[in-house]
Amino acid sequence: MIVLSGGTGTPKLLVGLKQIVDPGRLTVVVNTAEDVWASGNLISPDVDTVLYTLAGLADESKWWGIRGDTFHTHDRLKKMGLIELLTLGDIDRATHIFRSELIRNGASLSEATAALAGALGIEQAVIPMSDDPVSTMIATPDGEMHFQEYWVGLKGVPVIRSIRLDGIERARPSAGFVEALSMEDTVLIGPSNPVTSIGPILALPGVRKMMEEKYVVAVSPLAGDKPFSGPAARFMQAVGVTADDRGVSELLGHVDLFVVSPESSYQGECLRMDTLMKTGADSKSLAKRIIGRMPCSLE
């Protein structure tokens, strides 16, 4: 099974999936359109959250970074006058250095990600959506800016005029992603932002076409008509769809089984489940119910 993931929402579901799906049967393809170079290193936030989740290291109170990490380097840089866009933990920073050194020495992002997964003892396959750079750019009244500058630097305050994926026309799905799609029959679209997390993955040339032949399950990132967290509703409105499950369905396209919350206003064919994952037990329960509706056993 392939899971399409961003950095929020879907990692919560991965907590449950990794407990019930054989590691060799679970491939996670991760959004990289929020990647950014900072302090000399490539930060791949969504990839890192997935890695930390599968390794049992994620700070589940924030769903970014490593549990119990310290911020001495970040704080020291700030005192010296260097303001980092992202708050990077000390152990987390080692991940970025590891990745960036490999890339500076000729490795692809896929190769660096595989090396990181191996170093963290992760058995599941974690694959970046592309080895080519793609950036989510947000147009505001004050100009266009990278997603991280908008969401982290400006706290998502400015009005969104439009959203575009810089580099998507030149980008290609990573070789690992293409191979997984050629081998797997089932794709699970996790409950991540449908515009900025799942959207870039689906926008890669040829991906939607390849997925037409797969059994696709999608879990909505909304509870009723509100996102569990993050700016999903505002981004959905910015790209011209309603901020509800009908809008999610329009953005995702081909889906065989659409999982929504019990209170959703969605009127189309769907499966209603409690998708609010407050605990690891909740995640495991939801994962079991979703796997139970799939056409093949994954345990």
C-alpha cells in the first residue's frame, strides 16, 4: 500500500498504520513542496515528520520536530543576530546536516531520505514525491512568498490571492514513487492539507493518470467542515473550492472510498468514521477500520 502524506494529519494515521501493516507492505510518499534551504541546510519538514513518526521520535504535542529536543543552537544564533525562519531543534538539525551533506556530495533527495531512514532504523519505505525542486508559493497583497515564509514567518495572516507550484512543470515523480505505483494496487491519501500537502503530489506529471488504475482510499482532513489543524480551509477557498468535504473531493479527484467524519455535510458516496485521532489508540482503531475496508490484506 502507498500512503500519500503531508506533515500534519497523515502522520497521526501512520502511528496506527505502522502497528498493523507489515513494514514491507507500507510505502509512504511525502510532499516536498514545502522544502526550504535554511542556515545552510535543506529542511524537508513533511519528510522529517514522517521519518520521526515511523521511528517513534516525533513530538506528538506539536507534530513537528523531535520529542524532548533542545534548541541551544537556534537560541544562540538568535542572540548573535541570525534569525532563522524555522525553529530547528538541536537533534533535528543533525537530520538536516546529514541530508544536506549527502546532497552536496551528489546524492538525490530520495537517496538521502533512504539513508536517513536506515540511520533511524525505519523498515517502511519513505519516498519523497520528487527529486526535482518544487515550491508552494503564496501570493498576497504584499507580494508572492514561499509557503514557509507565509505560514511560519507571517503566521498565515496575510490574505491569500493565489497559490502556485513553482517548478511543477519541470518536476517528475521520483523513481521510487513511479516504481511503487507500478507495483502496488492500493493508494491511501492521508488526511493532510489537500491543497499544499496532497495537491503537489497529485500535480506531478502522470501521477493522476497512474492512480486511475488503483484502488484509492482518501481520508478527509476535515472534522465536519473544519480542518483538524492548519490553514486547509483558507487554502481551499483560495483555489476556488468550498472549504468542506465536497471541496476536498473535488481537489482529490479519483477516489474509490472517501472517509469523512460523522458530522460531515458531504452528500456524496462516503464512509463515515470517527477520524479525530487524539491518541495512539485512536489512530490504531481508525487504521484498522480503514484497512478492513480495503480489497486486500495488508497485515
